[in-house]
Amino acid sequence: MIAYRFGPVEVHADQRSLLIDGKPATLGARAFDVLVTLAEHAGRPVSKNDLLDAVWRGVVVEENNLQVQISTLRKLLGARAIATIPGRGYCLALVADAAPTGEPTGKSADGQSGRTAATARPLPEAPVLYGRAADITVLADLIRARHLVSVVGPAGIGKTRVAQAVVHVLHDAFADGVFFVDLASLADADLVPGTILRAIGAAMGGAANSDADTVAQSLADRRMLLVLDNCEHVLDAVDRLAAALRSRAPAVHVLITSQELLRQPGEHVYRLGPLAIPNASALQAAAATGAVELFVARARAAERRFELRDDNVAIVVEICRRLDGIPLAIELAAARVPLLRVEGVRDRLDQRFRLLTAGSRLALRRHQTLLAALEWSYALLSEAERFMFDRLGVFVGSFSLECAQDLAAADAMDEWQVLDHLGALVDKSLVNVEQGAPTRYRMLETTRAFALEQLASRGETEAAMRRHAELMLQVFEHFYATMLDEPRLITAVDRLAPDLDNVRGALRWAGAADGDRALAVALFGAVCARLGYFHYLIDKTERWQWCETLWPFAASAPAPHAARFWLACSEVGAAFAPAKGVEAAQRAVTLYRELGDRLGTHLACKQLAFASLQTGRLDAAMEALDQALALFDPAWPSWLRGQLHNVAALVLMHAPGALGAARAQAVEYLAAARQADSYTDVSGALAILVSAELALGNIDQAVALAGESVARHRVKPYASDDGLSLRSLATALMSGNRLDEAERAYRDALALVRRNYGTGAFVLYDAASLVALRGRIDDAARILAYAERVYDDQGRMPRLIARQLAERLLARVTAERSPDVAAQLRAEGRALTDDEACALAFPPVGAR
């Protein structure tokens, strides 16, 4: 006997009985079959087609029959018992007490216990394409032979899908892999390099100097394929990147998709044309052409009974021809078949697919047709669906079902209606369903732009953008409030990562002159403080720019929002402007104390200790550290404890007679990092422990730890958060006279640090001693002088080990050079640019 139990609900499949609180409940045969099918897949969505096939096997029925049975079950079991997953079907949301009687338990289809195995970031799923086999073959051959290939064509022509198909063909053709980067959501071309680095695995601890040259430097020795999708709006940035890669990373092949070509020397342009359209309407010949194949496939997805027949093939061919064979336009038309049938779709082409008479005469005809297709599609929506469609345009990138419900719900529309309307938009190809869990949705960029135009015509842009920003604040407020329940910080970050583009979009609106600066202050604090969301996903430069933009408006914000904002500013300020970091931390401490917020006060004191240390105010750093230690609650999660040990180790390392205590704190930091399973924190803890061993004179232990850590880093490149940890490891290797290993590590660290902080000085301060050990004492003096100037300009105190190295190097310069020569070397070094100083320290391999 097979039985399913969900709290008070029992479903006995064999006996065809339903018990609620132990009492029999009356349920029709069809509704019972629907319930059993959903129970078999409890917690997972079941498509409408699968339900129709399971319950009405061999019988042709209308879809509303299924909706009637779902409504019956909701009335009996509760409105939330069965969830609608737009674009995917229905899901039984009741919580099962146990596995069904008579069924095997514990193992999923892949043999793992109730859990899908974690995987690395995959390439985009290979799309099912129609009529593109020749394009894919030619492009694959071109990419193998050429280093820069541009797929060029109008919007909606299918450039992205063809590129996705090609990368799967070439997946094994490049030793260092294939990376697919979608640039569509970027509003600022300056973000292109950092976005690419994050996509290929670079830890985005910061990117003050994330330009084309640093990307090329990072990929100099790679043999890989880099696919840059949707480049037309950031073409200049992609142009610079392509030029840099051509000169510095000759083994990197680049494929771009764009509405315009780069006009780069050596660029091979592949113009992607429309899908093939048959010349005649013979059924067999027409069915084999790409445009008709696509129309039929999409029409069947919308209406499973649709067939291409002798009596409708001519109409389908006419539709495809009048849509110019553009895939997106064809998909939009096919989605209307259930409502209008093919005759109705054809009859409305004259009304809705007219060429635009306004606008540029240079606009491509196909592009105009696509816009007309969107207008036509929009006109077929109900007013409620239009209301929903317009507002979804404010989402940048993907969005969750919950956010869509909160954004679109109004007095006249409840969350169930929002579900229905979102499902209709998915069915009509105006909203896409993204693969993965939880389910997220996305508008095509062209569709989104059209939606925003409609929103503006209503005069509702400001209200919708405000609501969008408020939603992002709510999302992060929730995680902010529950952070102490999160055993691994990175887990929360992973959950929040899909909304990165939405956060940026909300901040852009709220932070603008005509936005809401108070809301921007609240949002920035929520995403940057405590959870450190931007710390993992957005570079330090971008964060610091927001700090400076919003700084004047924080004073008028409510105290909880202001405190959180100042905490966020103190965290990023310590990297760029330590004095301002101290000021922000002091403000955060004051406000959190007034609010009686123990966690907030602890975090602000900890940050004040770190920022004070950066400015050389050791007494203030020790005082703030003592306060942070006193406030810490042992019940807090290990990752939070690790952050405290981190700062304590750094501060105590500079306190007289506290090196042993600093080492003990580093050991505790390492243990907490391992418990929290944080790769970045483990790297940082090892680097601090290495520095403590060096300061204690335990050279052999420091060198052994450093060697293991650098090897670990090379197995997983870019794992270091910002390059500073790797720099410390390189210094230990140098101290152990392992100069070649040290130089390789310094070079790697330099690339990371320059990208994250905009200067190589934080590496060069140490690495100047390596240059001296190589016998280039004059160059070493110049390099150290440059690094000292940067530290002086920022009001920053070098680390203890770095100061000791500098003192020994200066003593050698004084002994081996006259005072006049030493002064001249110092002047020359302080006049260097960062590029000059870095090139002086580490010339290109083979240039010396």
C-alpha cells in the first residue's frame, strides 16, 4: 500500500482515499489523480502537460479542466497547499512527514542522499537550435583558427543562442577552458573588466584598476576561449580589451556577440543572418527550414496539439516570411497560436507589424520589425498583464517570484493573480524562466527596454523604481536580521548573488539627484555592512564611490540606517582612505551604542581597531580591540568569531611584547576559517600566521607554511581575496632565500593588488628587498621610495615585517651609496608612476 502523509493530510493511493485529521474527505476522481501525481513529486514542480498526460491519459481536454481540479484541491487543503510555479507548472507545498509507504527512501536518482551534488559554475545550457547547424560549424572552425571573432547581427537574430551552442562544441578545444560572460546588464562600461575577471574565477575583493591591461595580464599565459555576449552598449571597453589581449595574451581566443563590429585589426566578422524561409509551401520542404521548424516547435510548446499540416503550412510560411526569419519575432508570433490560431496570427500582421515611420532612417528593417513585434505582442495582453509586464521592466537581470509578486501586487491584484499573469507572460515568451533552484525569471533586454518605455508612458517610472529599491532593501534587511543564524557567510552571499544587478540598478536610481538618497543610504548599508555582500561580489572602488556619493546624506538618515552605512564605509574606507575609515567607524560606534545594538557595536569597534591600525594609531586600535573582545558573544557563528581573531592578530602583532598573543590569535582565526569552510579566510589566516612566525624569528616554520599555502593558491587561482595574503606568503619565501618562488608569488600578488587597490605599492614595499637581493640595489631604493610615497599619501602605516625589511634595505643603501646618490635615488623613486615602479620591479619575463 502506498501512502503519503503531509501533517494532517494522508493520501492512500491504492485505496484511493484521502484523510484529513483522520477523517475521510470527499474528492472527485480527477482531483484525486492530480493530488497523487503532485504527491509523488512533492516539493518539485510538475508541468501542466505532465499533469494532463497523467490524469487524462489518451483524452484531449482543455487546460482549464486542470485549473478547476487545482482550485478544488486548494479549497480543500488550503490556498497555499499547491503552489503555482510560472513557466514550470504546479508544486505540492505541503511538508511530508516521511517517505511514502512502500517506496524506497533516502537516495536521489544520482545516488546521493536527498541532495543534488554541488557543481562548479557551468557554461550556459546548450540551447536547442533550428536551422543553425551550418552557422555553428563555420563559427567553430573560425574560432579555432582566429583569435578574435565577432558574431554581428540585429537584435533578436539569435546571436546569443548560437554563441552558447558553439561553446559547447568547443568545450574541450582549449586547455584552460571556455568562459561565457553576459554583459547585457552592465550600465557602466568601466565595469566590464571586473565583470570578466569575476566570471573567470577572480575573487572580486576590489578592482580600483580593473582595466583591459590588468585583465590581459591575468590571462597572459592562458589558452582559453572568452565569449563576451551582448557587447554593443559597451563596445569601446570591449575594443580596448580585445586589443590588450591580442598583445599580451596571444593564446586567448575571443568570441563576441554584438549589433556592431569592433573594427579591430585581425577581427573576423561573422554576420548572422535570419533563419531560412522556404520559397514554396510544400509541407515536407517547408518543415525542414529553420524558420518553420522554430515556429512549429514554439507553437507546440504553447499548444501541444498543434501540427504543421497541408492546410496551414502556407500560412505558417507567410508568417515566417513577413517576420523576416527573425527568431525572437517568430517565437512571439508562435506563442499566440493557442489564442488566435495561425489564421488569426497572420491576419493581425498587417495591423501590428507595420514598419516604423518615426526614428532614424538608418535603423535596420529587421530591428524595426522586432520593435513592431513587441508592440503587437503588448497589444494582445490584458490590461492586468500589461500592468505586470511594465513593472517587471525595472528588474535588472533576473528576479525571484516573490519579488515579482511584491512589485506588481496592488489593491486590485492579489498574489495569486500575479502568479497567473506572470505565467501568462512566460507562456507568451515575454518573460523567460531560468534553469536552477529556486526558480528565477528574466526579460530579454530588448523586451525589458520596451517594458520601461511603456512604464514611462504611464507616468509610473518613479513609483516603480522606488518600489524596486524598497524590495531590494527588504531582501537584504531579512538576511541582515538573520545573519547570526547563518553558519557560513558565503552561503548567504551565494543566495543573494543573483540580485547583484538589481542592487546596482536600485542604487543607481536611489542615489541619483532625482532619486531618494535616504533610501540609497539604507540600501547601501544593508548590502555592504555585516554580511559584506559587496565585499565578495563588487570591487572596492565601486563601493568607495558609493560611500563618497552618499556620505553627505547619511547624517539625516534614521539612526539604524546611518549606523549601518557608517559601518559599511569604515570597512571599505580602511582600504582606500584609512583616516575616513576611522571617522566612519567612530560614527558607527556612537550610533550603535545609542541604539543598544550589541552586535553592531562589536562590529564597529572591531572595524575601528583595524582602521586605527592602518593609520598607525596603535593605542586607539588596542582600546577598540579590547571593547570588541568584551562585546563578543561566544554563541555567535564561527565566521564572525574568525573576523575578530583576524583583526586581533593584526593589531597585537604591532603591540610591544604581544607577538606570541598575535600568533595565538592567528591560530584561532585559522581554526574558525576552516570550521566556516571559507577558502578566502583560510588563505588570509595562513598569511597572518606566516607573518607572526617571521616576526618571532621562526623562519623555517614560516617558509614551510608559505610554500604549502602558495602551492594551494596555485591549485585554485584567484582564491586570495585581494592579493595581500599572497604578498605576505611571498615575503616569507624571500626570507627563506627561495627567491625564484618568491618572485613568482610576488608577480601574482602584484596583479591582484593592483586590480583591487589601484596601486602596486602594497606589494612593492616588500618586493623592493627581493630586487636588492637580485643585486639591483639602485632599483630597489627607487622602488621602496615609490611605495613609501603611496603609504605617506594615504596616511597608512606599513606592516611590522614590511618596516623591518625597509629598514634593512635603507641601511644597505646608506652603506653602499653616498648620501647624495641615496637622496637622488629616493627622489627618482618618489617621482615614479605606478606602472613605472611595477615594471622596474618586475620587467616582463625575458626583458632583462
